[in-house]
Amino acid sequence: MRLTVIGTGYLGAVHAACMADIGHEVLGVDIDAEKITALGEGRVPFYEPGLQEVLARAVVSGRLRFTTSLEEAAEFGEVHFVCVSTPQRRDSSAADLRAVDAVIDGLAPLLRRRCLIVGKSTVPAGTTARLAARVQELAPEGTDVEVAWNPEFLREGFAVQDTVRPERIVAGVLSQRADETLREVYAPMLRAGVPYISMDPATAELVKVAANSFLATKISFINAMAEVCDATGADVTTLADALGHDTRIGRRFLSAGLGFGGGCLPKDIRAFTARADELGVGSAVSFLREIDEINVRQRRRTVAIARDMAGGSFTGRRIAVLGATFKPDSDDIRDSPALAVADAIHREGADVRLHDPQGMDNARAVLPLLEYAPDVEKACAGADLVLHLTEWAVYRRIDPAALAAVTPARKILDARNALDASLWRSAGWTLRALGRPTPVALPSQLAAVDHAPTVGSDLS
């Protein structure tokens, strides 16, 4: 089929490349001419594992090309995927739909034959119905141009896999024709057994925000438990392991740490609560405001613990920060907890030296006053305190004994609960982690040490 993908940011670039790779003819569209040139040359303007190879293969095959022209897109496409961003509005918690509206207002008047517009952007419930009415006003073909919603469920770092082998495909459609068209688009996935769930558009719109709200709730729940564990001396990781054995709960997303960030979860739960308020059901999701607050509080708690480890003040202290991106395997720093902490301690007077495997250029663009180190050793050299803030595999592989040679203070705060605490402590480091106390001997160990058998006892 001939598909257009309008908006070639993270979502659109991945979708365009993967759709071409499975056999469709695809035209990517964006107003950013520089981005279009890079993609047309087979170059990905951001970091996402595996995408470079898929994009290059699709471009070379001739099935994928790019343009800045909506007129060309209207003439070319049978299905038009809308993949523009829906960030949080500056003046409220609601989603900013101006980019989505601009696509509809620009594209619809150009559509002179039967086609399907498919939204993939995350939008408030009711958006499809509003846009469908707008399309009927603007499109010369009227009812022959339909609107459907097909939300994305991409995980940064796994976006290619999540596109070509998704856990499910959600289709919010208004007609059998629209449903059949989407089934044809995703035919290779359906043949591979991927579940396809057809529903009304309002439900499809809710699936994405409800899923993100549930994940955010699970993350903030275990982070709240980490705060309780710090107060009681309990271990949040052991607690999460025990909870995870309950099949009704599960272990995934029960890893306590610095909290969530990125371009989806924070703004999506805020937009969901704002839309619920508009619909008069805000009290039903009021708990999401506390979920958001718990998440933000984790950043403040991390700064407070780090300040305590630095001696009560950051002034004049050299702090090494490992990680800038909101998660590993990405260069995305949007609403990054790691970068928020780095900025906060810098504002309190710390000399911050930061390292990240992929995100330093993006971090430098927003926080140019920080110092950026080319490797872990240079970041940590002479540091009074090391902060582990993004769970990159390269940080889990650090040899703490070797790093101690350049970091005499030997203090580290593992804000992701990802390092081998016993390994670091055995190398002479003072390690603290959120919700995890300094280990003490277990009762069985105490018995072995404090009540060692004497000569002639029954245990001899």
C-alpha cells in the first residue's frame, strides 16, 4: 500500500522506516527540511538501537522517501499516518494539539480521492470525533475521507521491535472499511499472530493514556514504598521481589529508583487528568496527581540524600553524574530525572561533571554550564561524590576497585538501584541506594558468628 507518515520525529521516523521495511511504499513528511534531508540520505537524527540499519535498508530499496510537501503526500497516499508530537501546553497540564490540528487543516483540503487518515499521536479522548467532523468540512471528497486512531506503544530503546513485533495493535475505527484498511496495513504482523483489537476511537484513545497511567502508578507505588523503607530500615528491592511473585501484581515496573521521565508518561498523565476535569470526571483520576507528585518528589529526595552524603552542602563540592538521558539506550533528555538532579545540585553550588553514552550533546544544549566528560574515569576523577542516575549497561560494568584509584572519596549514590552493592562496598566504597539500608548480618549469620560452637559442645 502507499502510506504517508506525517511528522518524522521519534515516532514518525520509526514508523515510516518499519512500514517500508515490511513492504509498503512510504512517503515521510515533515516541515523540517534539514531533518528530511538527513532521513532521505538514510541518516537517523537521534539515537535508537537498530533504526539506522532499517532506515538505510528502506531508503536503498526505494520504498521509502521523504518530502516537505503536503500536496505530494495528498496525491501519493492511500493511508495517511499522523505522527506529530502532542506535548504539554505551556499554560496548563492539557495536551497541546496544535500540531495535530495543523496537519488536518493542511492535508484535508488536498484530499481528492478516497483515503484514510490514521492518528498515532497520543491525544485526549474525543479527539478523533472532533477531527473527523473537521475533515468532513474541509475534504473535497467528504465522506470518502475517514479518520481512525491507532495509538503507538513504543518503548525508547526497543522501538523497532515494538513496531514490527508489537504486543498488540489497537484500532479505533468508525467503519468496516477503515478496519479492513488497517488490517491490510498490518497484515504481516497479523499473520505472525499479533493480537488485533478493533474498537471505537474514544476507547482506542483511552487505551494509550490508561496504559501509561497504570505504568506510572506502578512505578510511583514502589518509589513510595522506597520512602517508607528508608524510614523503617526495610529493603525495597526484596519487598518488590516478594510482591512480584504475586501473579496479580508481577515484578515488572516495580524497580524503585529516581522515577520516570521522557516525552510520554509525565505529560500523558497530566493531560489525562486535565481532560478528565473537562469531562467532569476529574475526581475519578485525582490519584494521578499524587502519582505525579511522588515521581517529582523522588528527584528532591535524591538531591537531599546526595547533599547529606556531600557533607550537608554542595558548595565547592565536585560531583560526578553518571547519566543524562531519562532512560538507557536513548539520547532523549525530555523531562529527564537525571538531568533535573544534575541541574538542581549545580544550582546549589556544586561543580558538576557529567557523562552519558549518548545524551551529552542534547544535555549540553539545555545545560551548557555543566562540565561534560568523555568517559566515566574523567567524570569521576577527584569527585567528592558519584551519582548513578541513568541505568546504562556501561555503568553496571564499572570496576569499582579501578574507579577508586581516581576517586579517593569513594562515595556513590545509586539512584537506580542497579549496581552490585556488595561489590562496590567490598572495594571500599560507601554506597547508598533509595529504599535500601546498609546491610546487616542476618539472624542465621549472627548465630554462626556470635554463637560459634565451643569445644565439647553438641555441635562439635
